[in-house]
Amino acid sequence: MPRQTKPLTDTECKQAKPGEKDRKLFDGGGLYLLVKANGSRLWRLKYVRPNGKEGLMSLGAYPEISLAGARAKRDQARSMLAQGHDPQEDRARAKEAAAVAASNSFESVARVWFEKFMGGKSESHRERTLNRLETDIFPWLGKRPVSDIRPQEILACLHRIEARGAIETAHRVRWSCSKVFRFAIACGIAETDPADLLKEALTRPDPKSFATITDPVKVGTLMNALDSLEASLIVRCAARLAPLVFVRPGELRQAEWSEIDLEKAEWRIPAHKMKSRAVHIVPLSRQAIAILEEIRPLTGNSDGRYVFPGERTRERPMSENTVNAALRRLGYSKEEFTGHGFRKTASTLLNESQCWHRDAIERQLAHGERDEIRAAYNYAEHLPERIQMMQWWADYLDKLKSGADVFSISPRAA
């Protein structure tokens, strides 16, 4: 059937009858009435998106939307296109804002913000952010309208966090709350960001916020304590591997067998798990491989994903605080040492050894590259030296366990 050349009339719309197949009655400018075989009559607008791709937009059903009403919607959409806007995307944003406004409690707005803006972050970062909101904010402010919350109420929640000694966490939670309020402002359901006013009201984090041990004798004592840890094999292996690889705690607990090549003696952490958003190579010493071989029969079978799965389910990695809890059982308080402290220990002693190039140490620590593009290509930088360094480090820790506290001479230094 040839396409119509004249605009539709009200009579044609009223008299449009269903047939065996769906058919289209064209009005012009991309607007047409879709007459379906089941009898429904639906307005559709075919158009070209700003990116050059074809778009199809629903404008409602006839006769609820009249011919004149459909034309008005078409003209409005074409006006938006002329300004470089995609009418469907604008409609989706309007619906989202309306949905948020319909349920404008702080928790509902926060969850919409989280799904919309945290999707590209690493799994560990997403988990920490949501857990902190669920633990420290939602129980007190979650059901309150986002526009009614005052700075003093947020500060009370943040002071509770500070009271347990988590100064850095308090600052991070304030940041997350501020992002939620800014999202609410963009959606038209709040006018101010009360969390932004609290920047100077919190205790400043100690620059040495991650407690650590750098005295060689005390490091040796710690290494012996880790060997004697009374815990499950999974926890024992994680705690003993941590000082050998000195990755961030989240990277350690989320290690997957698919990332580890024992034959190449290499662990490649994918970019989405890294703070720097770049692939990170961890050369594995003989001691690290021995630990992984020890746990592989338990967690590395055909259906095993995580090297260190959680106690309740193998589908998730171990808890965020597992290694810290193990350190507490060994008698190390949070003021003395934390799981993150292994990184500072390695950084300090490797630099003090004067055996290794500083850039090799920094690359192995995966300290954030200011230029993200450069970071994405430089993950293998200084790799030959890093391979030697990681084996030297493992051997050095063994010597400290045996009571030695002097630095060996590396091949590089020699």
C-alpha cells in the first residue's frame, strides 16, 4: 500500500479500522498513526537523533491524544531536535526526576543517585559507599524528606562515625551525602546541599591515618604472628599473602583465580578493580605461589571464583574487615596496625633498602597516575625490576622472621 501524500484528517483517524496486519497512517513530519490488528490506535513519531541514528517515539493513544494533540507533540519534539536535544532522552530524564520527586526520602534519592552515578566505579568502591550509607545515615535520616534535612542532623550522624575512631570514613560519608543532595537539587526536590557546609566541622584525618609497623624487628614479630594465626585456612592464607603482595585490602579480598597465572608467577588485577583504573601486575614470589597452591584445592576448583570467598557463600569475596579482625585476634589494635598498613610497611622498607628504583616501588604500589591514559598503558613499566624486587621482598620478610634485621644486597645494587 503506497504511503499517503496528504496530511491525516480527524475523519480518517476516527474511521481507521484494524486489519489482519498492523498498518501506518502517515500525517507528515515523521508522525503517523499505527493501527494495530488488535484494534488499538497509537501515535508514533519517527525522527533522526542528534547522533544521526534513527529514533522512534511514542506519543500516546488515539482518541485520548487527538490528531491536533499529536501534531503539537510532534512540533515540540522537532523544536527540541533543532536545539540539539533528543526528545526521548529528555522525556526519560523528566520521568526519572518525577519518580524521585514522588518518593523524595533521603534513602530513595540516595539509591537512585547510587545506581545512576556509581555504576562505573569498582565493585569494592560501590560496596563501601552503599554500606556506609546504609549503616551510618539511613537508620537516622533515610525516611526524612531530602529537602527537610538540616546540617546539624547530618553532623550528628558524622560525629557518631568519628566517635568510633573512623575519621576518614566520616569525611567519605559526608562526601557521599553531598553528592546525594546535589542530585536532589538537579531533580528539583531540594534547594541546598547541607552536607557541603560541614567540611570544616569534622576532625581532620591524620596524614598517617593507616597504622603501620616499619621497624624491621617488629615486622619480623608480625610475620611470625601471622604464621601462628588460629583461623580458617582461607583467612590464614589471606593474612599471610597480604604482606607479600601489599595490594589494597579490597584488591586482595576480591582476587579471582581467573586473574592468577601460577605458571607465569603473575597476578593481573583488571582495571575496574583498581583505584587507578588501570590493569595492575603483581609478580608472585615463590612464597606467594606456595600460599596460593595451599589454598587452591579448597577454593580453586571448577566452580570456584574467588581465591578468598566469604564464610557464608562462595559467590561473594570475604568480608572487608576479615584481615583486620585477624590482626585484632593476634593482639594488634587498630592504632598499631591495619590491613592497609602492609603497603606502608613495604613502601618504607623497600625505599630504605636503597636497592630498588623509586619508580619501580611506586608502580608496584599502584599509586594513582595523574594522567589516566598514561596509567592505562604503563601497567608493565619497570616490570623486570619489579619481578626481582618482589622475590627479594619475600626473602627479606623470611629473614626478618628468623631474627635478621639487616638489608640484603639486591642484584641491582650489586
